[in-house]
Amino acid sequence: MHRLQHLANRSLIARVFNQSPALVRTKARETSCLVQSIRLKTQGPVEQYGQKRFSTAEATVVLRENGKMREKSLTMDTLNPQVKAVEYAVRGPIVTKAGDIERGLQQGQKHPFTEVIKANIGDSHAMGQKPITFLRQVVALCSFPELLDSSIFPDDAKQRARRILQGCGGQSLGSYSASQGVDCIRQDIAVYIEQRDKGVPADWDNIYLTTGASDGIVSILKMLVSGQGRSRSGVMIPIPQYPLYSAAISEMEAVQINYYLDEDNCWALDINELHRAYQAAKEHCHPRVICIINPGNPTGQVQSKKCIEEVLHFAYEENLFVMSDEVYQDNVYSPDCQFHSFKKVLYEMGPEYFNTVELASFHSTSKGYSGECGFRGGYMEVLNLDLEVKAQLVKLLSVRLCPPVSGQAAMDVIVNPPLPHEPSYLQFHKEKSAVLGALAEKAQMTEQILNTVPGIKCNPVQGAMYAFPRIFIPPRAVEEAMCVSLLLLEETGICLVPGSGFGQREGTYHFRMTILPTTEKLKVLLEKLRDFHIKFLKEYASLEEPKR
């Protein structure tokens, strides 16, 4: 009974945590200003005028002659409403709370656990994955060219670093690159795409380096959003989805068009669902673009070639721009699955499709086997863009000058790895295979353990880095569903993201967890999660396994 009362209190806390992070920060700053004002008044005047004059504005808030504090020009009332509409669950209030608990543990606070296990985000290195040696060697050589004279670096790493530096202004990684990226890196990406797609031609002039894949996705969406009222651009996104898409759509005041993945068919794309969503959306907006994430985030599925063909035919018939998020293309674990790029499938459908359907594909340094999130490297390939529109895209990209050149260098290593005859190949192949092999084992373990827990059903994790299991909650517990993740965090130290942050069918409940923790730590996470869920179910209903 005590635990039920505790849950009721958590409902109130959950509502507090659901407040906009911007609102929380604003309140915190206002409180800080007020406290400082009180301190200034109680401590008396500042002795030296110069000290008072050059103190920060926050530290010298004073009352006006009329006794009123100066109003802030930026408040929640004057804040851009589109910013307030943005939501990003991956770094939401649960994660903020996890950070607070983590700092408390470091300061000696007592909790029923000794560490916080953050399974909320696909940050490989933060979860203990080691960097790929060759990638770091090349970036180090580019960053500090004096190392090129060192005998401890292999010749193939030096060759790549010299080539990248020759493409940089002043042969320095610290110079701006062209807005589309360093030319030789774009050329290497085009070669990589041709090899990946078994000879499908790639033009390096269609390649744009980006600040992670996210930068490219947002840039393309900016190009596509226009109109007012029923002519406002509609963006079709999968549900569940990666919250970048819904956040960008909200910020741009576009219309979000949800199409639901088929959970009963391992989260496959359903062409009938695409038609349903499209026809319904036409009543209130102009659908102009369809977004696909393959392999899937948060759902971990790998789409079949047939599904991709159906999507491309649908886009061709309805004149939709296609955005294919392929950042997990190296993360395929199921032996029955294979990654098919949208570009390759489009090419195989014939010239009528390949020469007309507008397609933007995205890749990144952050995922795959390298997991180099912090470099913020990425690229997009954009096909069949109108030439005048292409010039506008280059103009838009030029506003942010260029992506980080160190990230571009990291991206080059991923598309131009050591070849079998080169000295770094054996170590590179060993490290890459070890990372992908461990992820495949953890994907299988996650699915197997979760499916032994009463009230949880997990589809196979065919690829990517996440599981998105469904949880079956007794009717009496539905009201508490929103605060379960918070309670899980406070009782076990496990940080997960509620399924509501990614979208889910009404009446269903899920959570997303990454499979990135070490095998030992992942086992601990899954065991704690199992024990917590069973205990939770027992408090609300008899432990009767629901139908699956």
C-alpha cells in the first residue's frame, strides 16, 4: 500500500518533469536573480564603483526608481511558440533526473544502487565501446601534422591524413572547408557508395558533408516546408519515430503525418497504412515528403527489399520527396536480414524511377561500428534535385559555413577504411568485427531475456542499437504509466525512454532501451528491469501472463 501511495506522489512529480525544460531553466534563472538581488540589498552597497560597474548583469540586478524590477525581454510569453512545441524525449526530464542522481552518487548520496545505467541514448563510447584505432590515428595525424614524421603511425594512416590535409585550406584541419565539404572526402564518399551499391553510379557533386546526419535531415526539411493552411507542407514519418523528426516538424510549423509501422510483423512498413495516412492528410495539408529510418530507430527492424520497392513506387505515384535515414546501415545482426539502400533499390526499379524520384540519403560517424558521436560527422547524397533548387540548398548550407572538418576527416575513414593489402587492415578488421559481433550477441540476448518476462513482448532486434518492447499494463496501472520510467530510475538506477517519446498506437505502451552497455552491465540492466516489472504487476494485478 505504501508503494501505491508512493506511485501516486510520482504522478505529481511526473507532471512536474513533463514541464518544458526551457520553463524549468527560466524559473531557475529568475530565482537566481532574485536571490542575488536580496544578497546585494542585505550586504550593503558595493564598496568600489568599478567593481559594481563591471559585474555581470545577473549579479547586479537593481530596482528601478519606481520599485519594479526590469522585465526580461525573453519570457515564456514572448518565446517563439514553435520552440515551446519542440519535444525531444531522448534528452528529456527523465534523463535530467538521471544526471541529478548520478551527481548525487558522486557526492556520497545513498540510493538503492551504486550507479546509473543510461540506456536512453545511442552513445557508444559513453557506454564503454573503444574507438577504432585507425580512425583515431588518421584524425590525430590531421589534427597534429607533426606526427606524420613519427614511426609509431602506420603508412596507410599517414597517406590518408596527407590527402585530407592537402584538401584543406592552408593544409590545416582548423580552416573552413567549402560549404559542401572537403572535395577529396566527397569523392571518397562517392566511391564508397558505388562499391556499397554494387556499381550504381554516384556523383560526388551530389554529396554534402553535414554535422552528423541530423544537420542534413533538418536542412532538407527546411527546403521542403512551405505554404499555408491546407497547402502547408505535410511530412510523413514512421510511428514509432526518432524524435528529431517530430521536433524539426514542430519547429518549422509543418504538418506531421503519422504512418504506423506494423508491430505484429516485426515493425515492417505497410503500404496500405501509407495510403491511409496520405489520403487522410490530404484533407488538411499538402503531403510532400516521406521519411524512412532503415534500420529502424527505435524499433530495430531491417526493411525488406520488397517493402522498399513499395515505398518508392508509392512516392513515385504521389510525387513525394523521399528521405532515407540510413545511419545504421552497418548495424544488421539477423542472418535473415540484409541492408538495402534506397538508392540501389531505386536504380534497380529502372530509369523511369531512378531519374525522377527525388531522394536524400543520410549517413553518419555516430553509429555503425565506429560510434564516433562527438565528432559530429555525416553526409547526405541528394538525387534528382532541380538545378535551381540545388543552388538554393548550397546557399542554405553556406549560412552555417561548413561542418566540423575533424568530423569530415572521421567520415572519410569510415568510407575509406584500410584495404586487405595495407598494414592496418588486420587490426581494423578485428576491431570492427568485435564491435559488430558483440552488438549482435547483445541484440539476441535482449530479445530473449525480455520475452521471458510476464507482461513484456519484444520483437527481434534485427539491426540498429535499440529494442522497443511492448509492456502490458493492468487497467488499474494505466494512470501510473507516465511515471513508471521515473520510478524505475529511482528504484534501480536504470534510465530508459518511455515509448510516448517516440510515438505509439493509442492504448499501447512501450519503452526504448539501447543495447550498447557492456554484456555484463546489460545483463544487470535486464535482470533489474525484469524484477521491477514483475513487482509492479504484482501490486496491481495477479501475475497472469497476457496473451501474446
